[in-house]
Amino acid sequence: MTDKQIGVVSNFFAHVKAAAIKLSGSLKVGDVIRITGGEKDFEVIVESMELNRKKIEKAKKGDEIGLLVPEVVHDGYKVFLVK
């Protein structure tokens, strides 16, 4: 597996199906990420993301961003950048 871990899920907001992700690497709109944890393992194209409730195009290590996800995720799930 060549995917690089770039973060971890820190929260999930069921009412909007969005995950908060604490980044340990950089991420930009258009990237493909893979989220794994529990029984889950799925990919998501980053179509938009937010930092402090403002839309951004790029995020860096240390940022905690929000993005829409198609499935329920939980704290501690790992986030990888797909290569």
C-alpha cells in the first residue's frame, strides 16, 4: 500500500454528514482520500472543504478541516491520501 496517512477523524456531524479531520499532512480540493476504521474502508474525492466554517482550496498539517463524507465515520478513523 502506497497511501500516505494524512490525518485522523476527530468528529462526525450526522445531521450534515460531515467529518472533522485533524491533518498531519496537506490536502487540497481534487485530492482523493481513503478513510479506514472499524468495518469501513472507502474513498472520497475532496470536492470542497472548510476551515473555521470558511471554504478553502488547500489545508496544511495541523489544520482541522471539515468535509462531507458519504458514510458514518467515528473518532480515530485514519485518513490517507490515495496515490
